[in-house]
Amino acid sequence: MGRAFVYVILGGGVAAGYAAHEFVKRGVSHGELCIISEEPVAPYERPALSKGYLLPEDPARLPAFHCCVGSNEERLTPKWYKENGIELVLGTRVKSADVRRKTLLTATGETITYKILIVATGARALKLEEFGVSGSDAESVCYLRDLADANRLVNVMQSSGGGNAVVIGGGYIGMECAASLVIGKINVTMVFPEAHCMARLFTPKIASFYEEFYRSKGVKFVKGTVLTSFDFDSNDKMTAVNLRDGTKLPADMVIVGIGIRPNTSLFEGQLTLEKGGIKVNGQMQSSNSSVYAVGDVATFPVKIFGETRRLEHVDSARKSARHAVAAIMEPEKTTEFDYLPFFYSRVFTLSWQFYGDSTGDVVHFGDFLGNSFGAYWVNKGHVVGSFLEGGTKEEYEAIAKITRLKPAIEDLSDLETQGLGFALTL
Ligand code: FDA
Ligand code: NAD
């Protein structure tokens, strides 16, 4: 049994949705494009799962957040795919790929042939078992990557109302889920191995602002240690977690956000991999010219920094997907992908944006007591990164612009004095 398409997108997440939108904008013909996804729903804006989806009142639910509403564009419902002649093969895992024969084999036994393949398989959440801890398959231990995880988490949150949650990991998932749990009136303790939250991006000064804010909402922090085991009662109900430093924390539920691994396994030994992802060029094309990779799974040249990176953020998934489709459909008109890394988060009433690279010296500015502050990163005498909490649209645009321009900085203390004004007046 088999079907053949000109274009196949493997994976049905954020990048797949934006790629499909771009294919239609550029005039793909009916019957030419197929999307195969393990998830049972059409591509959606994954960031909603740790924010609106977890709210106790008026939570976000599909079809409200199908792609591409996250960038204020058309909402691609299953009907949209049908009307545009795109084959959506949902609830179907691809179990092997053969890039020489240009075929994919699904878990249902179907062989799908392509002329051009876009790999958009994203990533999977790391499991505690990979760090030597057992028991994380228990009912009240939650991970968060897809809709099924989010539904499970919502159920566990509802049955833990007023109880105790332990959040493992001080990264994006940990911070965003902790906020949602507190809003849902669950007591939260965050546990992570580093000295402060969001250690991959935040400076100690920025982190201490957010930690103080979280404390004011009742969140407790246990830093510099990791979870080692769970305690269950005779009915298999979780009662506590044990930490390496000997602490025992009462727990009705646990959320784990300890990082991800890109889903590259189908292509190991077939495509060149780098930095954990599928290595692509400035057209998002892999070491096999018929295979492109986009989103979390792609390691691409970040021109502005002159090196390859694998990014795990939604803006990069959206733009790399659109770029790959442009390169596929109009190769002669499509220049190298020139992407400025952009990360953001929204928790409680707070909201921040970051552009560029967090390397070099840091210059903080603004009012750390009044929820309006930021930082510049200066490397080899140039601004390479900018962070802003509580900015307006114009202010965020200004820090994005300045980061792209990479202005030379002679005096760090002068930059500190000028603060946000430096970006606004450049
Ligand atoms: P994504 O993970 O979106 O999609 C991959 C798809 O491939 C999935 O549908 C999966 O089932 C499918 N798949 C994988 N293997 C398959 C196989 N063998 N066969 C069939 N299908 C297969 N970023 C940000 O910048 N701001 C934010 O606020 C957030 N918030 C956020 C919240 C949560 C809960 C998560 C998990 C992530 C975020 N992110 C984020 C990160 C952002 O969502 C992420 O970078 C993008 O979803 C990446 O898009 P991709 O399409 O590459 O992968
Ligand atoms: P992350 O990389 O942001 O954070 C991982 C955290 O795990 C680290 O900060 C560390 O505290 C912790 N950790 C590492 N090893 C540990 C261990 N053995 N025990 C306990 N803690 C440990 O990853 P994440 O928070 O799991 O997020 C998953 C993915 O989802 C990432 O790709 C992230 O970019 C994405 N995401 C992004 C956003 C956003 O951009 N706003 C929001 C949610 C999720």
C-alpha cells in the first residue's frame, strides 16, 4: 500500500503549519502536499499549552489556536487543509525513512513517497529516567510537549487543587507551568540544579527579579539540587519527593521540564547531524538535496553570528519553515536565511523579549523594582543581545533593531546610563 506526493512534511507541529501556509501562498497545486503527524490534530501553536491552556478560567482550547494565529495570520483548521488540497495524515507515526529511495514507512504500514521532504519532527521532552531516576511514569508525574500531555496535566491539576506541586527544572517549562499552577491555587515548589532560574539566558540580577516576583505569588525555590526519588502510599498515590540534598517535599503532583532532545533518530546515518540537530544550509537544505529540515530539529547557519545554531523557539520554527518553502518553490529568488534569534515568555502579568545572543559583558538598565528593565550583552565591543521586560511594541522593535545593527560600544558605563534610550535613539 502506498501513496506518492511531490512535497511531504514529516511532523505536524508549528513548523509544519507555517510551511503549509507558505506552500499555499506560493501556489502549491491540489494533491501535491502531504503532512504526516503523530498528533491527532492539525498543526497548532504549541506555546499555548503552557499558558492559556492551563488557566482555570476560560482556558484556550482548539480550534482557537491552530497555526497561524500566533503571528496574527489566518487560522488553519482541518477545513483549510481540505479546501487547499493538502493531505493531512494525522495520528500516524513514521517509523522509518529511506532518503535514498525517498520513502517514509508509517506505523500503519503505508509507504509514502516524496520528491521533496521537509523534516519538521521537533523534539521530545527528556525523561527523568535518562538522569537515573525511576518512577516518572506515575500518574501524577507530568511532562509537557504535546496536546495529550497538556490534557493529562490539566486533569492532574484539577485533582490536586489546593495541594502541593513540585516543579522540576528552572527553564521555560518550569517557569511557565509554575505560574499556571499558582493561578490554579496549587502550592508550588520549584527545584533545579542551578543557582538561579532560566540559567541558560538570565543573568543573576534578571533571575532574582523573577524569583522575587514568584515568591510574592507564593512559589518556593529549592536550588542547587535535583530530584532523586518519589514516595507513594499503599494506594500508589504520590505523597512526597526526595531530593539529593536530603530534603523531602510533600507532593501531590510533579511537573518535569528538564530540556528536550530533537527527533533526529529516523535520519541518523542518512543525513549529516550537528549540535544535536539535522545540519542544513542557508536554504534549510540538508546533506541530501531532496531533504530540508526546519524548526527545533534543524541546525542552521545563523548568519549574524557566523556560526551554526539549533534553536528551540517558536519564531525560529515559523520563519525557518517559511524560508524552506520559499527555497523549494522559488530557489533562484531565495537568498540565505538571515535570522535574528528571538525568544520571549509571558507569565502572570509579566512579559519579556530577548533578541540575539547572550554572550560577553552584560549591562543592565531600567527600574528593577518597577517591572520595566532590561539588559544589553556586549561582545568584542559590539551589542550582540538585548533583553527587555515590560516593554511597549515600539520599545521591543527598537531593541530588535539595535541587536541586528550590532553597534560598537566604547564605554559600558555610558551604555548603562543611556539604557533603553540607546536603542530608542539609534
Ligand atoms: P513541534 O514539536 O512543534 O512539532 C513536531 C511535530 O512532529 C509533532 O506534531 C510531533 O508529533 C511530530 N512528529 C515527531 N516525530 C514524528 C514521527 N516519527 N512521525 C510523525 N510525526 C512525528 N517557544 C517560544 O518561542 N515561545 C513560547 O512561549 C514557547 N512556549 C512553549 C510551550 C510549550 C509547552 C512547549 C512544549 C514549547 C514551547 N515553545 C515556545 C517552543 C516551540 O513551541 C517550539 O520551538 C516549536 O513548537 C518547534 O516547532 P517544530 O514544528 O519544530 O516542532
Ligand atoms: P530548558 O532547556 O528551558 O530548561 C531545562 C531546565 O532543566 C534547566 O534550566 C535546568 O534547571 C533543568 N535541569 C536540567 N537537568 C536537570 C536535572 N537532572 N534535574 C532537574 N532539573 C534539571 O527546557 P524546558 O524548560 O524543559 O523546555 C523544553 C522546551 O520547550 C525548550 O526547547 C524550550 O525552549 C521550550 N519552551 C519554550 C518556551 C518559551 O520560549 N517561552 C516556553 C515553554 C517551553
